[in-house]
Amino acid sequence: MNCRIVFSLLALMTLLSPAALWAEAPRQLIFSHVVSPDTPKGKMAEMFKSVLEEKLGDHFEVVIHANADLMDDDEAVTAIAEGRIHFAAPSLSKFEGYTQKLKVFDLPFLFPDMDAVDRFQESSTGQALLSSMQDKGIVGLGYLHNGLKQLTADRPFTKPQDLAGLRFRTMNSDVLIKQFELLNAKAVPMAFSAVYQALAEQRIEGQENTWSNIFSKAFYEHQPYMMISNHGLLDYMLITNADFWSGLTDEERRSFQYARDMSLRYGNAVAKAKSSNDMRELARMKSVSVYEPTQEELATWQAAMQPLWASYEELIGKKIIEAAQQAGRP
């Protein structure tokens, strides 16, 4: 056989070998989250995928697992640290096993509005918190908003003592648990996905959440009494594995950072609009009572909850809490 033909056949076999085909296929990157694709977080993840694949589609493919169909947020934090998945966006209350500093975001009445949240997160202190878990395998890429939390219950309430004895669902955060204990209510840690059924079965009488979550999950069907408390924050951190991030080339990392910036900006804009729209929709419902306390009334709630600040000063860091307070006083 002609040597040139043999060489050509060998070259073709090499190109068609499984190893060669694998080398040419984009690397799959797993992005896990627990909400539906039409939420701010879901839309952020889709934007991240779209922008990154437009830039680096020959090298990377982002595979999104929504609605906790792969794992919940607690599992996702561990999976990121261990390098089993590549991206997640858990709530800021989910990192207790990796750093105590992020508990600053759970302190009640620390941020008067979302502008204060932005100022703190964009400050040098807020940005430093993104790398507070790097030695444990987790790199924070940025913050994603859901919004400020409101109190809801199955009965009317206007004063802290009105909640005494009621069972309130919380995330599994010691700060949030103690927050309700200060109100003489019973905190019941529970996964977000289980809240609606627990409300329907009256296993809990109240909960705290953002306007977006209250509306989209129809908590109002069992929680018709709501107060505009704005007492806490529900935000997320977009995270990745430290080894994966450091293993990217400088050019690749710039593309990932661009996708991050574009998707977080978009997700935060969606969150802001949705929070405002959902609050208006709830206020229009005849079956729902939305109570807006006076400044004097709100001060009684603040006085009841703010003792937590001092009790967590050493654990979180006094300078971090002071920086968050300063962000609230522009």
C-alpha cells in the first residue's frame, strides 16, 4: 500500500479516536441551585451560562441543575468545597461550617434598605468576605440579591409580644434561631421547599421571607397577616471551587469574570423589580393584610432584636459589624 495512504489512514484513525473526540468536547461545568428558572437566581444562572458560552463555548459548557434536582444548598456548599460541582449560589446563611464572618448578614435590623446592603457589599470589607473561605476550597465571586425580609403570621400582630409562643420557620442559622427566641417565639429550622406544606398543616404559625418568596410560593394563602418589617436580609453568594478558579488561564478567568459581572447585574435588577412588583400585588389582595408600622412601633422591634449584635461581635468581628453599620449611614 502506498505509504502516503497508510499515513493518511493512521492520521484519520487518530482524529476519530475517543481520546481525540474527548479532548475536543467542551468541558461540562455544573451549576446547581434550588429555585425555578424564572426567579432572579434562575435568570442569573441562565445569563451566566449564555454569556460564558458565547465567550468560551468551545472550551466550556455550563449545565444548570435547578429546583434542587441535583442537591440542596447545604449539599452544594460542600460539593463546591470538594470540587464535585463548579458553581452554586446559596443563601448567605449557608456558610456557617466554613466561616463565621458571613453571619453579619443575618443580624436583624443591620441594613435599613437595599442601598445600604449594596454599599456594604461593594466596600473593601464586603469584598474581602468573598475570599473568607478560600482556604477551605470556596471562592466567592459576587453577591446576588433577593431582598429584605418581612414577618408573616396566621394571625394579626403589631408588637413583638404578639409573636410569643408562635412557631416560626427559619433557615438553619443560629443567629436567626436566637432572633426569634428574643421574641419568645419558637424557631423551627426547616428547608425552604417544606415551608408551604408546613404552613398548610399548621405545623408552623409564622415565617420570615422576602416579598418575592412570599408571593411566588403563595405563602399568603396560609399567612394573610404581614408586616413591613424589613428586619433581615436574604441574599446569596455566587461561589466556585478554589482549585478550579486558580486553574483557569488569565484569559479564561477574564471571560468568567465578565460573565459573572453581567449575570449578577442582571439578576439583581430582576430581584429589585420583582420585589417591588410582588409587594404591590400582595397589598392589592383583599384576603391579605399588610401592616406598615410607624417609626416608633418599628423601634420596639429593633430594641427587641438588636441585642444580637453585641453577642456576635467577637465571633463575626467588631470591624465587620461597624463597617456594615457605617454603610447604613451614608
